[in-house]
Amino acid sequence: MTDPQIYIVDDDDAVRDSLALLLTFRGWRTHTYPSAEAFLDDWREQWRGCLLLDLRMGGMDGLALQAVLSARGNRMPIVFLTGHGDVAQARLALKAGAVDFLEKPYSEEALLAALGEALARDARQHIHQTRSAEIEGRLARLTERERQVMDLVVDGKPNREIAALLDISPRTVEVFKARMMEKMQARSLPELVRLVLAGAPPDETP
């Protein structure tokens, strides 16, 4: 996993350089691209950070790049910065998950706030992905029967009902439950429920 960076995509050399200078001065790492196509040539799914994206560029525009990245499974947050924005385009960008849509001339304060939120969102997603991978590893250790018992336990079913549903004895349910709890590293049923629910993606609705 790479360290977080701000990836700047803008076909205006002066804008691109001034943004990189400003953000570097603020202590952020940056990488610049003169076109959406150049960015896509380099893009890797494991990249972390956020994308500062111009809307109108020669070739592929910013909204098209956002759509392509989404289709490829990109979760890196995007901030749009444009001199030619309108309400319809802003609505499309935000509906597709953009953190913000800023128009030039932008205030430095607004830009830094939007990028700060984008990087915070990326950090939350990274924590969630790391935690989810850890939980998936625990789930993979369960036998089919232990997984069945776990699912019913999480649904709130008592031992006797689980036994009837699986056609086993309540005592056998207890045995499978104990093994399942040990493999899941859960000290209580509420903790088990939290672990299972931790697989759900965090709510990042704009």
C-alpha cells in the first residue's frame, strides 16, 4: 500500500504547478498529470490519498475519468476544481461520490478544507479495508457448520431454535458456538455481531 498523496490532474501547466507548490508547502505529497489519459496509464487500485481533478480538459474530461475510475473499482476520493462548472455538472460529480466541486477562482481555505476531508475519507476507508481483511481471515477459518451456527446466532436465534433448524442437539450447538467464538476472537455475542457487521462499507454519502 502506497503512502497517501494528492494526485493533481489538470491540462493547464501553470495551474498544475501552482497547485503542487501550494500543497507541497502545506506538507502534502503530490503527483501531477497533464491529462486524464496520462493518469489512467499510471493508476493503481492500491493508491491512497485523493484526486484533485479538473473538469474540462483536452481529450477525456473529469466526469468521464471519474466514471472510468468508478468502473475500475476506485475508492480514492475526488475533489473537482474547475473554471467552467455549472450546477448540472456539480450535481453529477457529487452524485457519483465526489467530495466537493470547487469553481475557480477558488479560495485557498475552501480548497484545503475539501482536500482535508478527502484525505480523511481515504483514511477511514483504509482503516475499514484493513479491518475487513482481518475479519475475512477469521471467517475463512470457520467450518461450514460453524458458519451456519454463527449466522443464526447473529440473527438472534436461541440455541434450541438453532438446534431445530440445523437438526442437531442444543449441546452440539454449544460446541460449535464455542469453536466459532474462539476462531472469530469474540469474547461476547455483542462483540461477534460487531465483527460481522464490520464487513459493511462505511457510509460516505456526500
